[in-house]
Amino acid sequence: MPGAAQEEISAPGTVAGARPEPLLRVEGISVHFGAVQALSDVSLDIHRGEIVAIIGPNGAGKTTLLNVISGFYHPQRGRIIFDGKDRTDLKPFEVAELGVARTFQNVALFKGMTVLDNIMTGRLLKMRGHFLLDAIYWGPARRQELAHRAAVERVIDFLEIQAIRKTPAGRLPYGLQKRVELARALAAEPQLLLLDEPMAGMNVEEKEDMCRFVLDVHDEFGTTIALIEHDMSVVMDISDRVAVLDYGRKIAEGAPDAVRADRAVIDAYLGLAHD
Amino acid sequence: MPCAPTAPSSTPISGSPMIELLRGVLVAPFADMAGNLTFLTEVLFGGVAAGLMYSLVALGFVLIFKASGVFNFAQGVMVLFSALTLVGLMEKGVPVPLALGLTFLTMVALAFAIERIVLRPLVNQPQIILFMATIGLNFFLEGFGEMAWGANVKKLDIGIPDTSFIVRGVQVNRLELTAALTAAVLVGILAVFFQRTKIGRALRAVADDHEAALSIGIPLKTIWVVVWSVAGLVALVAGIMWGAKSGVQFSLSLIALKSLPVLILGGFTSVPGAIAGGLIIGVGEKLGEVYWGPLVGGAIENWFAYVLALAFLLVRPQGLFGERIIERV
Amino acid sequence: MIYRETGQFKSSYASDQAIFPIVQDRVLVLLGIAAAFVVPPLLANEYWLQAVLIPLLIYALAAIGLNLLTGYAGQVSLGTGGFMAVGAYSAFKFATSFPQLDIILVFLLSGLMAAAVGLVFGVPSLRIKGFYLAVATLAAQFFLVWLFNKVPWFVNYAASGTITAPPRSLLGVMVTGPEASAGARYVVALGLVAVFALVAKNLVRGRVGRSWMAIRDRDIAAEIIGVRPLRTKLLAFGISSFYCGVAGAEFVFLYLGSAETLAFDINLSFLVLFMVIIGGLGSVLGSFLGAGFIVLVPIFLTNVPHLIGLSLPVALQKQMELMVFGALIIFFLIVEPNGLARLWQITKEKLRLWPFPH
């Protein structure tokens, strides 16, 4: 079971001052690539046990924000504070070691490996060992391998993908690839799960399944989840809070219903000019 | 080729070997250079000439990479092959202009064959697969060229003597001068071709994204044949220049390997980059060999270019002129 | 019928993770290995041992090394010849400087030397990828060969510039030097490659192999999920160079007897790369198949024309070899980029169903 101790889940309506330290604090992040300003002064708090949705029109900078949190991009200004400590300048694998797992907008599975091996890569962080022991295999390396295999099998059961264990990942249909990517992220037993459009390109049934899985993950393991999503009904259904980005700025934040009715948000989606 | 100085000309001063080493590397070579400016100019000119020849071959790479995204390892052997064909025809008594024309036609035919047999079946494969296919092509053409025209070293006479004349005390080699000028002209034409013409733009589109280019109606097959033919022409010119200088022989295909550091410095998609890279490598190599070589027993040319490129890559992974790749995920 | 696996259920993860999950496979392979140790030294003639089997085993070892680096970890390397040279010259220096050292220990130490050099030349791989890295490895190739040429200490100041394997024995049998029989050399080569192939298989089916393949398939995503790129790539370079180093030492000590740097030039790098491509990138079995293929093609080209009454001059043979190699590379890349190993896998799958079509 994941290590995230179950802090009080922030429920809507709780008095702000009584909330514990947020798990992730994004403070004034600005990122530009040459002349393109991808993010301007974006701030966001994500509390333990929350499900936060990040929405916004295409090109708003949502994936860029996740990339900054992952440590893949380093912001020119601003800080990322994870679990109380400044993590802005960490390398991606260091961020992963802290307990942040991720899925990607364009499915980033390892096409040359089977589903099982892909999910096992999610466990790589937890695998200690020396390559010489691995070279011998029989002994400590084998025991560790089997222990992690057992953990991965639990994730496979959870996401109901037993049948495709040995299929090369490249041969799966899109919906299943997305599910395997989620499995890989879950295998790491993360504190914070970042999902980049986990339901993109799926039909209604697949979306329902995915929603159910995301909610199950949240309910059973208490994982904090931040997801980027375009489908409004999904966002309304599962998120506790919503943050809206447009042209690299945060233009709204709050409970799903409040955000949906927000004038600035509606304008952004309709493409009306605003400052 | 003017003879190299025998040993670093500094008089040994009593001191630790470390100081001697540092003097030998950091001080003496420059002192040597300053001491004989005429010689330095000759070395520099030799470096520029060699560099331009590297650039010529690198150009062929850049063309193909720019237009089809393929790193054509066989470019070097195309240089050899074209030179072999030319010499072979000339040996059979074919007059030079006709031989040139026939060789060019052969290279075009080769381009057709390569497009049909190698490129088309592999159109969607990752770059590394295409690269390895061109390695296979390299070996095939090597064997084929030797089989067709024989393996001996051949003399290539294009009517320009390998003699030197003196300009203000500096020796200048006629052949090298011709090669340099030809390279410069060819490069100029190609640069204009890419930047200004419609076909040039289409080529750049294809290099960016094959499928997108196809979807807007750019005739991929035609483009590839055009590009590989032009690359073949460049290879032919390079082959003539190299062949006239050192004879047409198997080691010509090793030049391809030498062009790789040039490409690294100049970036894989930049025509001016190929020139700049070639010059830097050519001059750097010559200077290194002449002034630093004696320190370590010579023959630095074997690896100097690669180490130079490696050092460069560590600082600037995209080369001098390459675009900084912003990775997305 | 023959190859069915009905009734073979795996009831533990351990049996599922085995190298040969199907019982028939396991039995066949073990029998095959046992036969390989016993049959050729007794039955094969000198020619087959010397010209085919011994080089095949040595090349296979080098091919496994390159496969680990290029096929599994995705780092293109054209420096194989250089690393084999490090192994060969280190072995020569170790063997001549410490005559009492066991020959197997000499090989292992040479491998370690090659690994150290490989680590150094692997450091740029963090910044440099793809073709650029291939060029960086060329720097290693040319520099190392030049080094061994230029510095006479490596050849113990021999005027001829060649290194010669001193005679050594193992368990009372001469295994290197002019007295060593082909059979003895064959057994040593086989033993070494069998052990190292097993080690390679263990590495690739576990943690290390997965981190390599993750870097190969999507290095950025790999880093984001926690794979440490520098450590992973350096491990690949180090282990791969170790294998190439041992193969290089064997090349001189068990096969050629003596060698110059020419034996380790860029052509050797290409040769081993071809073995890996034709045999199958990312497959230990493929390394063997590729090595076998490359060793057998010249033999084929030498002997078949005789058999059908044609006689080809040596130069033409060499040229045809080049053409055949080149054409085959292209052929394989088009038809089956995963090489002979994949073809073998497909054959096995068909065998499992035979005589049923599906």
C-alpha cells in the first residue's frame, strides 16, 4: 500500500485556515521558450487527497505546467514546493523519487516491451540492487524481482488487464495503452499522480471505465491526483477543485460548478478576447 | 606538400617535465607558427583546401538529410563510386565530356534505384533503421564498384596539374585552388537553391515531416530522386577533386567517416554549416598535425577531427548552426 | 504436435520469469549446450573448429556486448573494434607482465580494462544522442587504434608491432600459443561465451534490462518515471565494453594467435554491428545467429562455387561478400527489422501450432 499517510481529505467548504500544508504548491511559475511565453505567473495549491482538474483551451500551457512539476522544464521564475520543501531545480528522476508519477498526453509507453515489463518499469524506483547481483540472478535479485512482480500483478488485477500481460505494448489499441500507462504510474505507489488527458480519444464506455479507475485509485489508496482533461462531464463528476488556464495564465479556480459559470472561463473557451 | 618542422624548436629549460609538457603544448606551437608566417599561410591554405573538400562531401549528406531526413552513410562510397565510374569510362577511351555526362546519368540511375529499393520500403521506419540501411548500401556499393571497375588505384587526370605556383612567397597548389573554388561555387548555388526556389522549400518540408508533406501533395518520390541525384552530382565533383589529388582508391570511402565530424560541427541541416564545419575541421586538423603532431609522434589526423567534434558536442549538442531542439513530452 | 505446450501451466511467477518457460525449450537448450561441449572437440576437424566455430563463439561474445549497448540500451556505437583492441592489448600486457596469472583471470582483467575505457567514452552519451553518439564512438575507435599503434610499450617494444599470445595452460591443457589444440581453444571459448550469455540474459530480463529498454524506447519519459539516465547509460557502456574486451582478448589468444592493430580497425566495428543487425537488435540469441551468419557467408561463398563448378578469384569473392552483406542488411531491415531472432521466434510459433494453421 502506498506510503501517503491519510491526512484529512480537504472537503469543499472546509475553513481555509484549518487546512494542513498542501502536498504541492506551485508558486508564481513563469516559463518561456524563446519568444513564446508558455506560462505566466501561475500559482496553484494541491492538497493531499484532492482531485484537482486543470482545464483550458488548447495551447493554454497545461502540459507545460505538468512538465514543470515533473522537473522536465525548469521555470525561469517561481518555485515548486513539494511536501514542504523547495523542489524547483530537481531533475525528473529526482522528482519521481519523491513520489510523483505521471501519464503523458501522447501515450509514452515503451513500445519494445510487453505490458508486464512496462508496468514493471514503474517499479524501477523501488528496486534496489547491484548489477552484479542482477547478473547472477539466483538469490537476492530474483527474490526482489518476484516481490515486485507480485505488486505489479495487484495493479494488473486492479485495472483488469490480465489478458494482455504479455502483449507487446506497441500492439495494443489506444484505449488499452492509456490504461497500461495508468498502471505503470500506479505501480510506483505515488503520493501525487499527474494525469495528462487520460481519457483523450476514448469512447463513452472506455471513459466510464477510466473514470471508475481514477476514482477507485483515489478512494482506495488516497492518492492525490491532478489531471488535465477536456471532457467537461468528467471534470464535473470527479474533481474536487478545478483550475483554468488560458494563454499561460490561471484565470479561474474553485469548485467545479463555480468555475463552470465563471464569465472569464466561458469567454476563454469561446475564444473571446480578454486581458 | 611542404615539409613539416622536425621538432618543437624551443630550447629545453631546466624544469619539471610537467612544465616542459605545458610549454610544448601551449607555447611552443604558437611560437613556431609566429616564427615562419609564410609556412603558416601554406599550412592554413592546405587546411582550407582540405576543409572545403570535406565540406563538399558533407554537403551531400546535408542535402539528403535536409530533404529526406535520412542520414546517408553511403555518401562517401557514392563519392568513390562516381569517381570510379568516371575513371573507368575514361580508361575505356570515352572522351572526358561524354564520360562526365554518362557518370552523372549513372548517378541518377543509382538515385532511382536507391529510392525504389531502399527508401520506399522503409519510408515509415525510425531514423536509426534508415541509417543502418545506408550502411548496408555503403558496403554494397563498395563491393559493386570494385567488382565493376577493379580495385587498383587509378589516376584521374582532369587536365589540371598537381603543381604549385608562388604568390608573394607563399606556395599555392593549382589543384587545391581549383577544388576550393569549385566547392565554393557549388555551395553557393546550393544555398541559393534551398533558400530561394520552390523546390528548395518543398525539400525542406519533406525533411521536416514526410507524411505531412505527402498530405499536401508534395511528390515524395520525385523529390527523393531529385535530391539523391543532386547528392550524386556533389559526390561526383568531390570524387573528381579527391581522385585527382590522391588517386581513385578504396580509401576514398573513408572520407565519409571524416565528414561526420564536419556535420557535427555544422549541424546536419545547414549548408553554410557544412562549409564552416569543413573549414574548421580542415584547418584544425592541419594545424594540429603540423604543430602539435610531432609532440606525440604524428598521425594525429586519424582521430583529431573526431575528438574535436566530440569536445564541441559536449558544449553545444546541436552543432554550430543546428537548431536547439526543444524536447516535448 | 511436437512442440505443443498444453498441460504446461505456470503456477508461480518464478516459473513465468524463467529464461525458457517451455519445457521442450529448456531440455533442448541444455542438451544442445552439453552436446556443444562434447561433440565438436571429438568429431569436428581442425578446419571447422579453427575457421568456423571458434571465431563464431568469439564474435558472438562481442555481438552480445554490442547488442546490450545498441540493441537493448539504444546507444549506437561504432567503437566496438577499439574496445576489443583494449581487451586484446591489455591481455597481452597482463599475460606477459604476470606470467603466473591464470589465463581466465587475464581475460577477465582485460575485460575490466575495456570496461573502464568504455565508461570514459560513455560519459558523453548523456548530452549526445543518436548519430551524434555514433560519431563520438568513432572518436574512441580511431583514437584507441592510433594509441596502440603509436605507443610501443603496448607491444613490449617489438619491432614488428604485433602482439603474440604467450603459451598458457588451463587445468594442465595448453589453451593458448602454438601448442594449443583447436579443440582446447574451442572449449575455453565456448565456456566463456556460455557463462557470459547467461549473465547477459539475466541482466536483460530484470531491472537492468528494463531500465535500458526504457531509455531506448523513450528516454525522456523514462527519466520522468524515475530511470537515472547517466547511471543507466554508463552501465550499458561499461558492461558492453567488458564483453567486447574479453572478446578482443580471446580474438588474439584463442583464435588469431597474433595480431596487429589492423585487426581491430573500423571494419571490425562494422562487422560486429552487422552481426547485431542481422541477428536481431535486442536479442541474445540473435547475437549468436548473427555471428554465425557472418562467419558462414564467406565460407559459403568460398565453397559453393567450387561445388557447382565455378571458380572465383579471391578479390571477386571479397567483393561479392561485401555486396551480399550490404544487400542482406537492407533486406533484413525491410523485411524483418528484428532480424533472424524474430524469424526464429515466428518459426517456433508456427511449430507450436503445426499442423494446424492457427
